[in-house]
Amino acid sequence: MTIKSLRGKKPRFISELFGLTEEVDSENIIVETKQCFCAKVSTSIETWRRQQHSMDLKNFEDFRSVMEDNGI
């Protein structure tokens, strides 16, 4: 299930989906999920930046391709 498919769902559905016992706001779940993903991507980019001096052009192209494929 994608983040987009969660948008507009009733809070009870979101609670059941994530195994939560209390009612939650679906927009908060979406925002938190996006923030978590962005944090992971940021960490990956920082790691790559630290390593880029040892990467050859092919590795850079592979990295860029993966980022573009993921819409980043």
C-alpha cells in the first residue's frame, strides 16, 4: 500500500492498518511516513557525499539513476 493510497482514509482504517488502539489522524501518518523516508534519503545522500571522493563516474551514474527512479 502506498502513501497516496492512505490519503483520505478514515482514521479508524489507519489505526487498524498500523495496529494502533487509539484513533489517529490519517494526515499525521502520511506526514510522519514522508518525514521518515526523507530522513533515510538524507542519510543516504550524506553517506554518499562522504564517500564520493572514492567513487568513479559509473558509480555516480548508478546512484543518480536510482535517485531519479525514486523521484528524488
